[in-house]
Amino acid sequence: MGKKTIFVMTLAVVSIISGLVSCKATESATSYKIGALVSQTGNYAGLGLQALDGMQFIVDQVNEDGGINGIPMELVLLDVKSEATEVTLAARKLDEVNKVIALAEGTVTQLALSLIPVANELEIPSTGISGTALLDNQLGHWFFRPMGSEVDYAFLLLNHMSQYMGISKYAVLIENSGYGQGGKVFLPQLNPNHNLTIAGEEYFDPGATDLTPQLNKIKNSEAQAILIWGSSPTASMAIKQIREMGISLPILTTPAQASKDMIKSFGEYYELQPSVVSVTTKVDIWDQLPADDPDRESFKNFAESFEEKYGHPPAMWNILGATMMLFFADGLERSIPDPSNITEARAELRDALEATKDLNLISGTYTMSPDDHYGGIENNLVLITYKDGQMVYLP
């Protein structure tokens, strides 16, 4: 199977599977239930709600075109309240009460990591929004991570600092979380390749409301730029505090700061010169891509269809939510399990996911195996800055 583009793949999935006939479909099989563990409340609610819209968008598309082998996909939603313990409780309930065929954690790395052990214990195919490769060798037989790696976009940020901004020393402001741990580990490993050194290293807790002590230390350091590494709203709030303190250093950020909610809350500070540089997917700026970009047309179709349904273009976490449902839909298409035999169905889906090949999931292309549940072979990430309330592509 050759490389699939996201919108073409979606249409192919729903058109092919709606015409399939299989003896596995029984009268007792009513839907493929996907457990959606999403933060609707708490520090990460803004991201979780975005991811939920992305999940529902794909589920609705599949169902509007006849489902999978005539069987619809169904989201069973539980609010995990931005708490790791709630993820574990929700996963067990979705297993015992709802008999879901798969689980999708739809918020942030810290919560996705808490799903890994319980997914393997319960033997349920699972995925989650996790931006760290630190645990890729510990995903087990049942957890998959088609989400990209911090190494991919750290390269973009560090290369931009070194090659285009002339930076040699920078400060890093890191969130105390599973995601933040990835920055702590990988940045020192990558810095020598870009002739960069860290002039200051400060940490903050998700939910913190004042980073003045950390920012004063950075202000008094030899840093020529600030890299913010986090996924909570506090990471975006830091941009506001940096500018209010009169710190005029260039600011670079990880993907969560490009979410529409964060831009809405803090965008005026993003645009203060020098304007913030962030990482996002090509879908966010598809109309600014070169005409010969191979993904432009498919991303255009995806973005326009999403905007027609929800009234706004897809943001990063919308895309990540959609990614997880596309990943499961592709596996279900190839395995066509019988949802009335949930134990067997889960195993068949797991085997199909391990056989994923050249699948474009918006943020990147993935090929997996029994020994590799990450499988990223190409990413579709870009750098952006901000002007007049809009993202601006940095070629």
C-alpha cells in the first residue's frame, strides 16, 4: 500500500468498508465502541475539548458513509478531569461496563502515559496524545503512539535558532510533566548538532499562575532566546509574563501554544516583536504551502470540510484527535472484527494496527510492526509565527 493522504484515506476507508460483506457481522454487533478519555474539565480542558471535536469529526464521516462493514463507530466519552488517576478509573469502566474495542486518551502526554500500563493489563488496543519518544520502547503489546516525536520538532526549533536567528545560547522553560521530561532529556542531546548551549534551565508546574522567579533568572542569564516547552495553558501565559516584564528576547514554543484557545487568550503577546515562533502541522497553514507541496490538496480538503462542520479551521489538537480515529478506522477496515466477541475483536484490531503501513495521519506517515508501535517515518510539521491574529508560515 502506497502513501495515503489524509482526506483521500478517509474517503477510501468509508467507501470500501461500506461495501464489504462479512460473516463476522452478527445481529448482536451494534457498533465499534471507542472509549474516549478526554479532559473536559481541569487545566487541560481546552486541549481535550479540541481533540474531542477531531475524534467526532472522523467518526461522523465514517458513519455517514455506512460505517465499517455496516457497523458504525461510536465514541463513549468520559471526562478524565486532567488527572492521571481519572484516566485509570475511566479505562477500567470503559472495559468493564462499556466493553469498548479500543481506548483513545485525548489530551496530553502526562495522561497518555498513565494509560499505557492499564491498556496492557486490560489488553485493549489504545493510543493517546503523547509528544514524547521517551517510552516508545515501553509501549507494550497494546499501546500505539502515532503522534510524532519531540525530536522531530526540536530539530526544527533548534535549527531555526542556530541557522536563521544566529543564536548560540538559549534558556529553556520546561513544564514539570511527562511531556516536559522529553525536553529535559532530548534538548541537551540535540544541542551540539546545532552549536547551541543552554544558558538557563527553569521549571514550572501546570496550573502555576506566576513564573516571575523563573523569568527573573532567565532575564539575568546570558540567554539570547527563550524556548518554552510545555502543554498546559501556563506555558502560553509565560509568554504574556515575559513581555510584561520587559524581556524582549525571541521566544520559541512547542505545539500546544499554537492551539486556537491559547492564541485567543494570549495572541496579542505572541505578536509583540520579535513575534513568537511555534511548531504546528501543515494543515494549519495549508493555504500558505507552495503549490507543488504534495500534501497541499489533501490538507485543503480536510481543513475545509472540518471548518464547514465546526465553523472554524482545525487546530492542532483537533488534528490529533482526528489522527487517533483515522488510525483505528484504518485498522478496523483491515481486520473487520466482530464486536460481539470483544476479546477476539480487540486482538484482531491490535494485530491489524501492528501491520499499519505507509499511513498518512496528518502529522506524519507511519509504518508499524509488533516491535515498533511508534513507527514514524515522515513528519508534516512546520514552523510558524504570528501576525494580525493569524499564523504565518516560516518556510
